[in-house]
Amino acid sequence: MRIVIVGNGVAGMEAALTVRRREPTWEVTLISEESDHFFSRTALMWVFSGQMSHRDIEPLERDAYERLGFRRVRARATGIDTVGRQVSLAGGAEPVPYDRLLIAAGSRPRPGPWPGSDARGVGHFVTLQDLDWYEREVHGGASRGGAPPRADAHVRATADDSPYRFREVAAERHGRLARQPSVIGGGLVGIEAVEVAVAAGLRPYFFIREEWFWPIALDPRESRWISDQMGQHGVEVHLEHEIEALETDSGGNVSGVRTNQGRYPSDCVVIAIGVMPNTGWLAGSAIELDERGGIAVDEELQTSAPGVFAAGDCASVRWFDGTRRPEQLWYTARDQGRVAGLRLLGDTPRYDRGTWYNSAKLMDIEYTTAGLVNWNLEREQNWYFEEQGRVRSTTRVVVQDGHVVGFNMLGRRWDHTVLIRWIEERRSLDWVLGHLNEAAFDTELVPPLRVTRA
């Protein structure tokens, strides 16, 4: 059996490992344009800031492909022939035949729609190649995390619209490092790009179109605390700023950001306005895409083509409200990859999304969420408590029809598995508040949270 997987991120690699555990002799080929090795995309900021090396963010040993008998193809996939069952590659390379195929091509950064978005000194912070660009703008080369594994000449010469191309660096062209970066877009990638700039001793501008930072996840009270904390670290947070253009100098390097409220000089701009499924290369194939560009799949991750499955950021799966859309989270890609691996083996498991959860650190503030938060549900009530004292924290519990359906927590560390269990057990608000510290991690020298019901 010839198994081909396009993408060696967490979804593709989990599928490959699932196949190999049961079928040691099957031919398993992984096609990747971005990197030779599987790495943790959520850890790019730690490489930039020098807290981890590139090897540190690779969950598997570098001999894993050879040891597990995987065939690595470092190339850009350009299309799928679902009749002849083969994946075409760029550069005139031989197509790769398959018996069963998994598309796990991930996401690509959403490009800026403004004039000047393609200027030198403008980029993103999503791919390994974005990390390479941003480090060279700010550090004049690799960070303390070391240089990334560079692609070979064939891959470096990839198409200009590829998210995995190596960008020209403005700092290398005009002979000075970026000293005034700007970040556009108020989400997780945006705040990561801000944090690494702060870690490099810079005071970035942070432009956010909405009334507060990250409204899809936070309410105004929670967001205000995050914005205040960013300000204390030297970040200039500009809310309700609509970008009009990215200005350039005579050499084609970015020189400023013009918004509806003024002009801000800038020699490096990170566009962080979201990601979209990396599926443009499937145009004209028999693989059905939805209106968001995600690959339409059923509950078993089957696409519209026989023997072809999709998983991870590029797959549109069913959400709790019945809609289908991509899930762009590390753990959901992991879970989908495991289901897809079983499908490649011929099993018929179903992907069950389960209760949503996520965690992060926003500057130096812990963040944990679980369940349905900021969904504006019918008959929804939000219980909110802010702690001031030795520890500052906020606790928001979402209640619908008498039982808890969501949590949003800032400032303390919480075990999402406990919070999820309470949601699934349909616990009442009073019960949850009485047991809340059972979900807290035993963080050294941190007193338990004491909430008041009023």
C-alpha cells in the first residue's frame, strides 16, 4: 500500500506515525515544502527570543524518517490527479503516485490588502521561513536560537506566492537593523510578534482594528488588562486603527504605516491578520473546497475524491453549531491526524471535535479557556470576578440554562481537563465556584483563589 501525505506538520506526522505503528512495511511518503523536519509551530517565538534552539522545537529525533522508513520529498505540491492517483510537484519533478492520500497542508498567512503590503521589510510570523525573515530584520541574522535549516536551491526558488519562500530582508539592503517594528492584527500571532520584538529590546507599534485586543476571545475588561500590561512593557497599542497603506522609501523598503488616525514611521512590519487554508494549489482538481477555502470533509475526514482524506488547518470540519469550517489549533490538528491515520489504514473512525479549549501566555499573563466563550448564546449569562492583591486574575464563567458551558481565565494556571469535565457534567455555577480550586495547578507560593458570589 502506497500512503502519501502532503504536509509534515502535526496532522501529517501523527497520521504517518499511526500508520507505521500498525503497518511496518507500507510505503509512507511525506511531501513538505516548508521543512525537512517536523517542528512545533507554536514554539517559533521561543526560538526567536533565544530560549530554545531549532532542534529543541522538533518533537522527534532527526533520524526519525530513516528509522521509521518514511520517504521524505522536499518539494512543493502543485496539484492532484484523482483519476491517475498521483500528486504533481513543482520544478518538473516526477509525480508521486498514491493508493491513499492525506492532505495536511496546513494554513498560510492572510496577505495584507493595503498598498505596500509586498514591500521589502514586510512579512508574517507563521512559517519557518517567516521566522528566518523576522530574525534577520531584527537581529541581522539568526537569533540565539541558531539559524533555521535552510531549504535547498530547488525549494528556495519556489513560487513567489508560496508561504514558504525566503523573503528579501530590508535590513540587509539598507544596512541597518529594524529598530521600529509595527505589528498589524490583534490575535495570538500578533501578540507573539510583539513579544519577541520586546524581548529584542524594541518598542513596537501594535495596530488593532477593533475596539479592544482579541475580541473573538476576550471581553473589554479582560482585554484592557492585557493592553495595559503591553503598555508597561513599552508596546504602543493603537486601537480602532484602520490601515490605509504601508509606505515605502525610494529603495522599496517599508518606511511607515499610514492609518485613519495618522502616520507612524516603521522599518519592519509584521502582518498578523489571521491565516487561511493552504489550498490554492488544489484549484482545478476534483477536491471540493468550501467558501472559506477549506477542504470539505465528512465526519470520517473523507474528501470528495475516493481514497483522499484531509486533516488539520486545511480541513473544514463540523463545529458544535452544525457549521463546517477549519479548526486552526495545534491540538485539533493532532487529533484529526490520528483519525486520518486510521482512515489511511482502512478503519472507519469518526472525528469528534469535543469541547473547545486553549491556553497561552499573553505577555506575562496566563490565559486558559474552555467551552463556549464569546459565542453570544441564547439565554447566556456571564459571571465575572476580578482578583486584586498578591495575585491579579480574572475569572469569567459562562452559564446557559442553569449549567456552566464555558470558562475564560486570566492570571492563574488552570487544568483545562477539569474545566472540560465540569462542562460535560453540566455543573451549576454555584457548584463550580465551590470547587474551583480543584482545577487550579498547584503553583508554588501562589495562594488559592477566593471568590465571592456577589
